[in-house]
Amino acid sequence: MYKKIFIPIDNSKYSGYCSDLGISIAKMFSSELIGGHVYAANLHHKRFREMESGLPEKYRDENELKKQRKFHNSLIGRGLRMISNSYLDGLDKKCQNEGVPFTRNIQEGKNYLELVKDINDKDYDLVIIGIRGLGETNGNLIGSVCERVVRRINTDVLVVKDDKPLDGKIIVAVDGSEQSFGAVEIAGKLTKKYESEMEALSVYDPHYHRVAFNGIAKILTGEMGNVFKSEEQEKLHEDVIDKGLEKIYHGHLKVALNRTKDFGIEIKTTLLEGKPYDQILKHVEKVKPSLLILGRTGIHAINGLDIGSATENILRFAKCNVLITKSRKDVGVNPFYEKKENIGIEQPLNQTVEAGEVSWDKDASHLISKVPAFVRKMVVKEIESYARNKGSSEITREIVEEAKARWSNAMNYS
């Protein structure tokens, strides 16, 4: 799975944790370790030039200054490179003792810029980086180098906060996105190798739509205001949105189980209700896993997004090591949103029925196109399920009306 593992080293306690975890993973997957360090000689050269005006008179002669600059540049460059090598000596020795192939990667420049450039240019499978570095201060949740690197790369990145080994519990967050299912497979492979416990965790949030509807009701007047304040809307939430979301996220967990069935491991599944990042953080606090695995982006991502908001919040606040998996393909058109050119067409968007199984006639399609886009997928599924139970292969206006009546007129299509 991970054949080339890159670890930026800065001699902090966190880079020590990274080294130990990196060697452990490398042994499990027969990987090569690359230890990296970036030193900033040019920054020191610039500082020396800025201080020249304050030198004693005898050193301010231009010829003398040229000689001092050359001496300083050579001394600083060689000295900083020696320090960089000394940082990597410890990791090199550990790798030799454990029989892990090791390569040094020392560069000059601005630390995060050179790291990002190197990671994006190379074919590393995994980057392991400490949450903070030597410049750690009290109250600082994440170091600037770590944050900038994580945002700018698209490689699996393990952000290390403690020295826990991976033989404890591994939690993977599942939201139905391809990123999260990729994370599930990685969690399964790590669980298998380390003989650890695995838990697939999914969180759905029905409360957002209630807040949105309440907000709309406050500003609408007249007939539309009454619609949004009606008992029918409450019924819509209870019968379709709340229960529908719960069912969908149960389905995500079933997919997670299927993705790991060939690994021969037992997986616990947990479904929670609430704000995803908040519930995940609370669960991590309660369970205290060795590792939490997340997709870089989630189900509502669009192309160009560097990191999802839930993943970003969890990375900052989770009290455990966090593995963020890369985006494996373009998001394309997210089914959560509608294309502008599709608004008003008489087709049930996001229809999940397989070709030839259930079809929609023109009248039924016209009715379903009036359902709000964010709940249309769930409504379509419920109507298709109702039609199948009736033994009907075609959905007509009558079937839609019957389903509508079944939900106690919860959906106002007309």
C-alpha cells in the first residue's frame, strides 16, 4: 500500500514520533523511508546584509565586506547543512537497525515551500509530518508548516500528535464520498496488518434543514409563509428528511463493510446524529483511538477545494493522530447541487433506479421535478420503493399521489 514514505524532520519531539511511526509502517508494508529537512541559508545571508551597517568601521570597507560575505555564506551554508544531516542521522540509524531502506533528502529554501514542491514532484505514497515543530508555543493547535503543507499537497498525509502505536483502535469516518470509502480500504489494510480494532463511524445532520426552513419561514409572508410553517413541513422532515438521511447513512456503513469484507477483519459500525465534525470529535474523546482516518474532502466537495471544513476542524482539535487520504479523482458535478441548465426540466434528477427496473412517465416526472432539489433524491427513492412494493414497473401520477397520501400530504408538489 505505502511503498515510499516521506518524513520531514526538524528534531522536535513530534518528528521523533513521526520517525517511530514511519519505521513501523515501513516494516509492515516493506516500504522505503525518505527523511527530509529544509535549511534556510539564504535567509541568514539576507540578515547578514541587513546588519552590515552596524558593523565596526574596519569591517565596512567594501573589499572587506565582500570577503566577510563570502566567508559568512560558506560558513553558514556548510554549517546548516551539517545540522540538517545531524537531524537525519538518528532516523538513519533507526532504519539500519530495523532493516528499512533509507534515503536522505536535504534542501535549501523556505521550509514549507520546498516541502510542498518536493512532495508534489515526487511519487511518495505517504507523508508523515508532526502537528507542530521546534517553534511550538502554548495554545498553538497546529504549526504553520504542517498546516501549509497539508493544504497544498494531494498525497496521503499522517499528521502526528502523539507516540501511540497503531495496534489500538482505528476509526474511519464515512460520509458516502469516494474519498471516505478510499479511507475505509486504507483503514482495513492497516487493521489487518496491525491486528487492531476498526470502527466505521458515520454522522448525519438533519438539523441543518430544519434551521434552513425556519429561517425561510421567518422572512416569507402570505401563502408561502404558511406553507413553510405548516404541519406538513414538519411531517416532511420527520418522514422524509430525518428518516431518509438516517437510512442513507446506514447505507454508507453497509458499503464500508462490503469494501473490507475480503480483509477477514471484524468491523464495528457506529451511526450518530448531529454536526459531523462535532460528533466525531466527541466520539474520539470518548473512545481514544490510536488513529482517525478521514477523506481530504467530503460528499459536498467541489473541484478546487483543498480540504473539507469538517476535516480541517477535526485535524485541529482531535486528540489523536489523523490520517488524511488524498482525493483520488475529480469531484465533477456534485449530485447535491443542480446544474442551472437542469432547473425546471421534467426529469427526476439523481434517480437511482437501474435501467429497465422502474420507469417514470411524463406526468410523474413533472410532479417530482417540483420537489426541492436537496430532498428530491430521497423522495424519488421512497416513491420507487412504494412502486416496487405494489409490483408496478412504471411510476405514474396516480402512484405519486398515492405515495403523497401515504405520507399524510407531507409533500406539497402542486
